[in-house]
Amino acid sequence: MLTTLRIRNLALVADLTLEFPAGLVVVTGETGAGKSIVLGALNLLLGQRADRNLIRAGSDACTVEAGFNVRDLPGAFHETLAESGLEPCEDHQLLLKRSFTMAGTNRQFVNGTPTTLAVLAEVGDWLVDVHGPHDHQSLLQPARQLAILDAYGKLAGPVEEFARLLRERSGIEAAKAELDVDGRTLAQRLDLLRFQVGEITAARLNPEEARTLESEHQRAHNAARLLELGQALQHLLAEAETSVLTQLGEIGRLLQELRRLDPDSAGLNALHEQA
């Protein structure tokens, strides 16, 4: 049952809040009084297309909100909310909200949860019937017909149990599909690992090869410095005016003469030769 309706910036209405008591409510008025605006606001909450031309002149956005008491609705209605990921009704109160802007933004909410226009229309089918030529009539929809038939047969309990079993089956099928995917992924992974093991085996890698390659890499990395050091040593040993080789030759000549003069100095000569 519709309990409240708030309209902001729709057509000629700046801000209007209507509260509806229980029972029959009749809204009357002369032509142009705004009765169609109230009906248009309800249609927006039922998922009707929002036209920016409906926004009140001088305003950037239009908002329509409504509250419903859903105490007497069957369990299938609450199942619809749950399946759509919407918040449950507190104290049997359902809140709908729709807003759209001149920029083209269109948003809708059920119990404060953002949702799609299709879900808003599906929820609205349970709440309002607009009777008139070519207007929204939920009695023509097979789903609503089945719901009424189930309610007449007092099948709310079995219907809810069937819905629960159907959801459980869907969950099991989804889990099975995930396992099938995991199985295929595992098989592909095993094939890849077998291929990689085959490549490693065919390469006949030597465990010592890594150290050899590391040593060669180290020499290659320091090649420029090694060349500089080698050239410097060559210069000191042989090319400088006071090179080591020249000095060793002079020392050898002196030691030879010393040995000739003093045979006991032969040990010094041996040390020189070892150097």
C-alpha cells in the first residue's frame, strides 16, 4: 500500500509531499490541478522513461520518492528483493527513489541501495497497478499471474522452498563449473611444466657450468680494468727505465761476482734465481 509520495521539481511542482491513509483514497480536482503529475511521479517509480523536459523550469534535477507498506505482499516479493541484491524491508516499509538531471544522469534506489531501472520496474510491478488505456497492467504479465495463482492456492511455503532449492542447485552448478575450469587450468599447467622439464633435460646442463659462466661473466664485466692492470704491470716489469727485470738482471750480475769472491754467499744467489 502506498503511504507517502514526495515530488520535487517535476513539471510545475517545486516540492510536494502526500501522505495516504489506509483504505480508499480519491484525488480530485479540475483540469490542470496536477492530478496527472501525481500519476506521472508514480509511473517514474515504476520504471517509466524519464524525460528531461519533465524537470521543472529553472531546476537541474528532479526527484521522486515513495514509501510503501508491504506487510501483505507474499514471500515471493521479498525473494525478488534478495535475488536483486537489495536491502530487506524494515518494519514492512519499502522505500523507492528516482532522480534524473538535465545532464542526463539517471539514478534509482530501493531501500537506499542503488539499482538498475529494470530492477526498479520489477519491484514496482508488485506495488502499483495503473489502470487505463494502454497503461501499465501487471495482470498481463505471466510472472504476476503465477504469483496470484500460488497465493490463491496458499502455496507460499512450497514456493519459497522450491525457490530455495533452485538457488541451492544454481550454487552447486556454479561451484561445479569452477571446478571444471580449475581442472582444465591444472592440465594446461602440467603440460607447460612437462614441456619446460623436457627443454631443461635436452639442454644437458652441468651444475658446474653456472660457476664457470659466472667467472667468465665477471672477467668480461671487468675486461677494461683487467687490460689496464696488465699493461701497467708489463710497463713496470719490462719497459720502464728502472723496470723490475732490469734491476733483477743487475742484482744477478752483482751476486754472481759476490759468489765468485765469496763462495759462502751461494744461498743469496739461489734466492735470487727463485725470485
